[in-house]
Amino acid sequence: MTEPVMLQGEAGGQPFSRVLIGTDFSAAADHALAVARQRFAGALRRLVHVTDARVTAAPDLMGGVTPVALDPSLLHTLEHESRNRLERLASPDEETELLVGDPVTGILDAAARWGAELIVVGTHSKGVLEHFFLGSSAEKLVARSPVPVLTVRLNGEAK
């Protein structure tokens, strides 16, 4: 059995005061947001969503992506809908930020600009092939982040 861990910031053992929560509007992300609100109620919280620019690209044979010529209004429509969803999701005391690009890089850049002391994200169960080709955004955040990352698994998902 594991023991609960008290998460604290670096400065004198004080709780984290600036918590960035990454969201993709999934059930796992909603759960991570609820956990962040409960555990870090006194912290400044910023919700960040990165509209994945890869929706306008197709995988190539070399393992990368190739831009495709889609109607430019597609990305605009996605951004508009994401902005609306982010505004509905945020509490009045929470800040929001909407970006376009790679989700991992966007969250890390937003955290650095804002001075986040902790990043909170939900984790998803993915199929083996999807994980092999795309990897896990949460894993990439943990590997690349200079600040702690709290990953929150939605109850009932396989480990």
C-alpha cells in the first residue's frame, strides 16, 4: 500500500502558489482540474489549452508529419471552439491561456512564461499502437519539464 504524498513547493516547504493546469477537455483533464482545485485551492491557477496544430498535418513515412493544404478556417474554427470551452471551464478566480501548436511544448512554454511552480495534467489510457506512434503527452511533460509535474489518472483506468 502506498502512503499519500504532501506536495510542497521549494520555498521553505510552502505549498505551490502558481499551478498551471493543462487541459485537452477530456474526462481525465477535467478530473485533474478538480484535483488541482481541491489540493491547491489557495494557489493562483492558470488553465492552458493548446489547440494541436497537428490536426492540419498528416503522418509521413519517415515518422514525422507533413502539412496538408486544408481550409485555413478549420484551425480558426478549432481555436474559437477551444476558447469557448476554456472560458466555460474556468472559475472566476482562474486565468486561462489558449495556444496553437504542439501541446507539450505549448504547456512547457506557458509554464515558463507564467512562472508556474507546478504543472498538473490528466493521463489517458491509449492503445498500444497510438502510444507507440504518438507517445504520451504526460510522459513527455514529465521528461522535459524543469518544474514538477503532477499527473492525475482518472479513476477506473488501467495502470
